[in-house]
Amino acid sequence: MRRQLPILVVFISGIFMAIQYFVPSEPAEFVQEYAMDWVIVIGVFAMGLGLWSLTKVNWIKVQRQTPGWGYNLVTILGMVFMLVVGLIWDPGLGFFPGEKSQVSGTWFMNFFWYIYLPIQTVMFSLLAFYIASAAYRAFRARTILASILLVTAIVIMLRLIPLGAVSGINQWLANWILIVPNMAAKRAIWMGVGLGMVAMALKIVLGIERSYMGRD
Amino acid sequence: MSLVDFMWMSIGALLTLFTFSYLYKDNPFYKFAEHLVVGVSAGYFAVLLYYSSFMPKVIDTVFRPIEWKYFILAFKQIKPEYLLAALKGSQWWYLVPGILGVMMWTRFSRKLSWISRFSLAFYMGIGIGASIPLTLQNYVLKHLTSTIQPVNFTSLTGIWRLLIVILVFCTLVYFFFSREHKGAFGASAKVGIWVLMIAFGAGFGLTVMGRVALLAERVIFLRDYWVELKYFLYMLFKYGMLL
Amino acid sequence: MIWVIAFAQEESPLPPSQVKVKDTPNDNGHSLTITWKSSPDSAKILGYEILRSDSPDGEFKVVGQALATDTLYKDKGDKEKESPNYFPSHKNFYYKVRAKTDGLSSESEISLPAYAFQQWYHAGKTPVLVAVLIFSTLTLIFISKAKKGKELYVRPLAGIGAVDEAIGRATEMGRPILFILGLGTAADIATIAGFTILSRVAKRTAEYKTRIIVPCNDPIVMAVAQETVKAAYMDAGRPEAYEEKNIFFLTSMQFAYVAGVNGIMLRERTATNFYMGLFYAESLILAETGSIAGSIQISGTDQMSQLPFFVAATDYTLIGEELYAASAYLGREPLLLGALKAQDWAKGILLICLILGTIFTSLHLDFFANLFKFSLE
Amino acid sequence: MGFYEKLMSLDRRWVYLCVAIAVVLPFLLEEFGVPIFIPPYITPEVKSVYNFVEKLREDDVLFLAIDYDPMAKAELHPVARAVLKQCFKKNVKVIISALSQNGPGMAEQLISQTAKEYNKVDGVDYVYLGYKPFPALVIMGMSQNFKLFFPKDYYGTPLDSLPMMAKVRNIKDTKGVIDVAAGSVADMWINEGAGRYNYPLALAVTGVMAADYYPFLNSGQLFGLVSGMKGAAEYEYLMEKGGYMKKEEFDASRGMPIQMFAHIVVILFIIIGNVGYFMSRRKKS
């Protein structure tokens, strides 16, 4: 029962939502908006679980003083600090502070701008280095497939480098690659993915695939 | 730029360098930045979720419209009609997802954690069910109709369209699972995987530019900071001389 | 300036005729559609104004504008009673259409009344419904066939063959396995495909007594992953080996999450990394860090934009649809293989439609292509 | 390990170092007053946009659509500015609309700034219509009559009282449209605008979008296409050669050396790896 009933719930809510898509009337519209809110609200409450999990994993290491436990303490402190300033300290307007916490100059927003954002953008920009090292490491003409990958990548990259007459041919080739084989591959992948997704969804809704729902 | 802003910008610049240092190898500075950003971002996101979802979807729908005056009276004087008056503006049906949300917390207990499966079941069922028709529409039918185009042999456009149809055909053949890739079928599948590789090579080559631009942006950030820092040091030096 | 004067001297344009009103189809009942025959002077008019009233001799108010070439207008309002733009259902309205030139205008006759009502079926989505029905039927047929024990052939996939080897390698080295479910939520089907693969992988790690680490980007994904792994350990007959602390939440922000996962790869020195689910720009950062740490990496995603990086930087990649087929391959359960067969049939139908469609359309016979055209209006 | 094997397995930190140099070097050189400039290869699709404007005569009218918001400013602002400058210098009149929700303010800044540079007068040398919602409808409307959606211009002046608008009633009365766009507005110009009313149209779009619009170039629905920062750099170079712009005014072109160097580094390392691979294999056999 602890497994069958939830799977029945998936079946009923899944079929219901699939049918709802074809019904334009007002009650169906209400149900759709309401159901989407269910998803949002469940997600909000689940965040509590997430924060608890993050705290627990790090706290165990702090408690046992495993090597590098200081870093784990930094994680916990960072999280607690943001929660405290974001929910209690900064808004300073009691229980219903609205969007006041978005005001710049608060501790909350300063932490966002000067601690979170720099690290996040640097992580993103590391891609410039990684894209070069991945190209160096992976683009070896070992097989025909690898050679095709390598040659097209070079053709596309050469667009940016002026090489006189070669550029003219290269430009044409690059454009052709983008509008013919590239387009064809995208469409085929999307259609295949679409079928795969629906098949997976049907397997879940019909209860054929139930490995995700635990055991009794 | 005020001194406070300068201090915050210094922290940002320092953390930028800490994170870049990871390129050389893992080190304590990177470890610090990494652990800090995990904690700060988790807290940030939770606060964001609280204001953007919990407040409007739970507090504003269910609790805020309640007339607490009547609510208290209803219990003090034991008059149920006051309760109705108190709840009049409240969209109490939003309590249902709220309860499902609270049910997620049964996961804190090992014995009761199975109760949370109902919340998970609703969450997944709603999402999956809604995506079945949408996926067929937006992934399959849409791309099928945009591939079906009039072809001809008199213009380049017409020929390219025909070629696209052929290549889509071959690529889809590659994705067949229950047939051995042999003979003509195998040949089309082979063309299919070539097409895929061309597309992947193109995708890779196209992305380099955007990534390099991101890095350039970070360099500009550091350069701007350097200008500020020079100015700050200059001022410090000047006032130091005065003293 | 001459042009302006020339305009002012003109006579007022002839009005549009045959104004008809009917309920707008396929909607929630807060809209009417007005059609008319364009004014004989349509060449010189600027456009039309649509006027509405709730009684034929009441006051008509302008509710919208249309271009000179238009002959149809949808008068649409909100369903909320409080909204100033509220449009009631089941209430009769009368319409007039006014043709306008620069300063002058002329009005059509008043239309017959009509009221808006809601529909219970969206006719424009019929092709989608048919597709859903065909595909579901195919799936059910092949599953019931598989139930009867019909043997099904599946071609080998390189990425799948490598899974056992990769787990074995981790066991030999005595190092953990890392399983990343991507940035999706538990309602994204790519992530769910990730769960189904996780289930099969976890079952083998339980048998091999190898630790599996699953850092998550979404708390609900974490909850489902915990259920999945726990069940897999029970299936393998080793429930006591399951440790919840290995399946944990990091953070929901993309690159902060990546920073955290990088740290895990480098410090836990994971022997094998799986990336299965929805990935964005972080795919390459993860794959390169994994390669620095010397891990064997198996990836799978349906994101076209990230596949190039997985193909280049990881050892094996499940491309697009292969991600969804992987659980059937790993589990070898006949029912799931049956569903795979249904997928192939659907692809076959798709290919036939593609070829026929191209032939018909090239011969200027559009009826066939129109069969697949849905409308959301 | 032989030399060629070493080429195959260089420490990836050498790759990082080279990328870093490629990105930082142009900045450093600029700091020391030696900015680098490498003339780009000019693609025909950019050249044809330039030539189109170049062939316009004095008092001809061009329609410029600025359909992007500040998010895409870095990529698209340079083209919009270059086209405006070219027109103003040639005394070509321009009508400008801005159909992206967050774009009108930004567009206004660009226009008034550039107009000041060339002493151009609002209403006489150019007209800025501004923003109206529902771009597809507005595009169709403007193709029929500007006054339909814009009885007044952005500054509140009735179109009737603008001397420049006396001759032009709709887009068909202009010589053509150059649409600088990020997002689906570009499709609307192709289908609802040029497709229905049949006037020349060229696009300038972000680099990511460009691949989707090349088919329209091939089928002749567009007479030109400027794609992203790279296209803008080409346009600026053409402007410089044509005497419309000085090197100091370059905008998009300044980022291009970084891109070129970085791309060269990536390609070089691919070549190094493959040379190592083939040579070491030859040695073995």
C-alpha cells in the first residue's frame, strides 16, 4: 500500500493533466493553474528538506572534526547568515516584508552581488579555458567520426580568422553546415527525444516503470 | 565610489582571483570560495523562494485574508458563524498543497518517510501528465511540419530542403533500437551518425565565441578594479604623506 | 503638406457590410469573433474600429482596432469579474464596425446579437490528441506482446556496455561512484530518465559494495533519488548498506552547484562519474573536472546544445533518445523493452509521414502536411 | 616519452595559460597605447547591407527597426549606431521604431546622441516613432500607414506636423528596412512585413540567432544579414574604409582581436595534438 497508492496517484493525476490539455473551458483552466500551484508549493516546503540535508552533511564533518572541517563550517555559516539577514534582519518589516529584501545596499543584496555573483560568473567563464582544453584533448583524428567532429569544429571556428580567399570558401561551407546538416541533426534529435520523453512519461504514468518510488 | 563600495568590490575581486586559482590546482583559497558560495547561494535561493512562492501562494491566499478578529471571537464565544465570516476572503483550498508540502517533512523521520511519497506522486504526476501532449506537440509534430517543405531541383533552396529531409531520415534511422544496423538500413544509420557528429562539431565551434566573451568580461571587471585600487592606494599614500 | 490637404477634402468612405458575430471557438468563453465584408473603399481607409454595446440602441463603445486588410476581429476579455477588462459569458452583445480615414468615418449596420460560451474540446489540438492516442496504443500493444514472453532484439549501445565495466573499475580501485542528475526538477522527464538509470546503477553498486554519491540540485530530486537508491539496495538484498547521507542537497544555483560538485570530484577522487539528465552550460565544467580527476565518465542528455561537449569530453555519451532507452537496456525487463519497440514503430510512422509529406507538398498538394498542423488559437 | 608523445599529452595548464594570454594581451596592449586591429574578412551578406545604404541618395528614406533590449546591447548596438551614422553622413533620412518592450529608452539615447554628432534635426532628418505592443500587428500596420499605430511620434509630436512625413505614408514608401533584432520580432518582419508587403529587408541579429536566418538569405527574402559582434565588426571596418568612421570610434571591432586570438589558440592546440598523434603513430609502425 505504501507503494501502490502513490503509483495510483501518479496515474490519476497524470491522466487528468494530459486530458486537461485538450479542454479549453474555464473549470479546466482553473484546475490547470491550481495544479501548477501545487507543484510550486510542494517545492517550497521541500526546500526545508534541502537546507536540512545540506546542514546535516556539513555538520557531521564539523562535529567529527574531519580534515578540512573549517570549510564545512563556512558553508553552514554562509547559509545561516543569508537566511537570517534575508528573512529577519534586512527586511525589518515584521512578518510580511514583501519585496523589501531586494533593496540594494542591504547585507542580503551585498552578499548576492559581491560574494555569490563573482564566484558564479568566474565559474561560468572557466568554460573559456575548458573549451580549449577539451578541444585539445578530444579532437584527435583517431576514427572517421572523430575526424568529422574535428573538421567541422575547425571550419566553424575559422570563420573568425581572416584568411583572404580561403575565408570566402570557408564562410560558405560554415553556413552550409549550419543550415543543412546541423538543422537536420537538430530536428531528428528533437523528434527522437520527443518520442523518448513521451514513452518514458507513459511508462511512469502507467506504472510500468516504478523504480523511483521506493519499496514498502 | 564610496569606501564601503570599494571594500565590497575588493571582496568580489578577491573571490574572483580565489576561484581562478583553481585552474592551476585545487587549493585552500578555492576550497574556501567553493564552500562559501554553496552556503550563500543555498540560503539566497531559499529566501528568494520564500518571498516569491511561499508568501504569494500560501500566506497571501490562505492566511492573510482571514479576519483574525472574527476568528478569535468564534473560539471565544463558540459561534461557528463567526468562523465563516473570518474565512470569507480566504482561498482556503490552497491549504491542500500546503498540507502536501508539510507531508514532505515526514522525511525527517525514518518511520514516517513513506508519507512523503504522496506529495512526490502528485508533484511528478502533474508534471509528467501535462508534458505528454505538450512534448508530442512541440518536439514531434512541430519539427515534422517544419521539415515537410516543397522541394525541387531548380533552386539551391529546393535542393537543400531535399537534402535536409534525407539527412533527417538517416539520423532518425540511427535511433532505431530494435533493428540491427545492417545493409541499407545500416548504411543510413551510418550517415545518420555522421550528420550527428557534424552537428556536434558545429555546436562546439559556435560556442567558443560566447565563452571567450564571458572570460573577457571578467578580465574587464578585474581591470576596472585595478583602476579603483590604484586610485585608493594613491589616496592612501597622499594622506599618509600629510600625516 | 499637400498630401494632408488632399486627404481632408475626401468624402467619407463607404462602410463595411455584413457584420456578423459568433462565439470564438476553442476558448474559455470570454471572447466573441466579429467578421465583416470590407468596405469598397478599402484602398483609402486607414483601418477599422470595432464598437460594442449590450443593447441595439444603447451606447456603442470602441473596443478595438483592425487593419484595413482585416476582415476579422476577436473581442477578448478577462475571466475575472473584478477585472476592468471583464468579458461576461452568456450575455448578448451587439457590434458595429467603423471604417476610418484621416478625419472621416462611417459605420456599418448593427450586427445581430451573440453571446460567448466556453468549449469542452479544443478542436485545433486534434492532431496532438491523435498523436497521443496512436502512441499510447502502440505502447500498450507492444507491452502486452512483451508480457506474453516474445523475445525482442535490441542493438547494442556503447555507453550501456561500459556501465558494468565502469562500476567494476571503481570497485577495484576502492573509490566511490558519482551520479549527477543534472539541473532538472523531478517533474522533468530527462531527470526521471536519470532516476531510472540511477536505480539500475545503484543496484549494481550495492552488489559490488561500492559507495555511490548523489549530490542534488533540487530538494525534491534529492528525495526521489533517496527513494530510488534505497529501493535498489533492497532489491540487491543489502538494505543495511544504504546510507542516506550519500544522497544530499547542495544548492539550487547553477554554478554554485558546479563549484560544489567539482570539489567532491577532486577530493573524493571518484572513479566513475555518471551525468544523466538535464544539463546546461555546466556540462563541460563537470566533464573537464572529471577528466582532470582521472574518472571514467558516462554521460547522457537530451539537450542539443550540450551534447557536443559531452561527446567531446566524456568517454561515452547517450545521445538524446538513447537516454530514455537506457533504463530498458540496463534492466532488461521485457515490459520496458516492449515500450522500446513501440518507440521504433512510432519513428517508422514518422519517417513514412515525412517522405509522403515531402512528396505531396512538392506536388502542391498541401492536404497531407495540413493533417499535422495544430493550432493553439 | 618522445617529443611527439609529449605533444599529445601536454599538461592542460599550458592550454589555460595560452587562452589567458590570448584574452589578456589585447587589454594590456591597449593599456600601453598600442591597440591591435586586424582587418576582418568581409562576408557578402554584410557587404550587401553596407552597399544598400551606400547606394541610397540624398533625401531617400530608410526604415531602421531597433528591436532589442539592453540585454543584447553589446552585440547589436554597434550595428545600429553604424547604420545611423552612415545615413546621417549621407544625408539619408531615417524613420526608426523600437518594438522591444525594454528597448525604446535605449534606442532614444542612441538616436539623439548620434543625431547631435551630425547636427540632425528631429522631424526633418529623422523620425523616432517609439514603441507599441503587439509587434506583428504594428509591423503590418506600419506597412499600411504609419499613422495607424503612431499618430504621434515618441516625443508626442503629431506625425502630420513633421515635414519629413509628408512624403512617406507607410514603409513601402521608404527604400527598405534594416531590422536590428534580438528575438522573434525578426520573424515577424520577415513574415508579416516584407513577406506580405514586399519591400527589401535586411537583418542584424545576435550570433546565436544567426544560423536560423541564413535560409531566408538564400531564398532571397533578406538582402543582407549581419550576425552578432563579428558582423558588426565587419560593418565597422567597411565604414572605416568608406570614410564614415575613424578607428577610435570602433566598438564591436575592439572585442574581435580577443576572439581571433582565442580561436587561433584553440585551433593551434587541436593541430598540435593531431601532429603528435600522427607522428607518434608513424614512428610506431
